[in-house]
Amino acid sequence: MTTTVPRPALGTLLLILLAISLGGYFTFAAVQGDYGVFRQVQLRAEERALTEQRDALLVQLAEMKNLTNRLSDNYLDLDLLDEQARDVLGYLRADEIVIR
């Protein structure tokens, strides 16, 4: 008496293959896709870089506002006025010697 081992049907094999393929696809999409893990890490790094750039620009803006205020008619900073007169107009004091 010979016993035969029943083989799985072709439909069952195709169903298993389809499930494995879909699982692989969704795993790949979860890691590499537009909303995947790698993209989120990249977006966080970009966010940090842009935040640092924004903070640097805010510091520059504050410095420019301060200088603008110091050059306004309401506020007279003699040191800044002296610096600008020397730089722009080439003024010197009587006790200074110019070396070129």
C-alpha cells in the first residue's frame, strides 16, 4: 500500500506568494517611501538646519535694528558716528598719524 502525500494546491501557493510579496512591498514602502523612516529622519535634519539658519537670521536682524536705531535722529551714539565718519568720509583726528 502506498500513501501519497497531498500537495498544496496551486491556488494556495499563489496566495502565499502574494502575501509575501505584499508584505515585502509594504515593508519597503515603510522604510524607503515618501513617508518612510528614512524620509522622516531627513526631514528632521532639514528642520534642524532651517531652525538654526532662522535663529542666525534673527540675531542679524536684531543687530541691524540696533544699528539702525543708533543712527536715527532720536538716538545719537558718538562712537558709531565717529566710526562712520572715519570709514565713509575718511576723517581723522588732529593727533592721529596715517600710515599707508
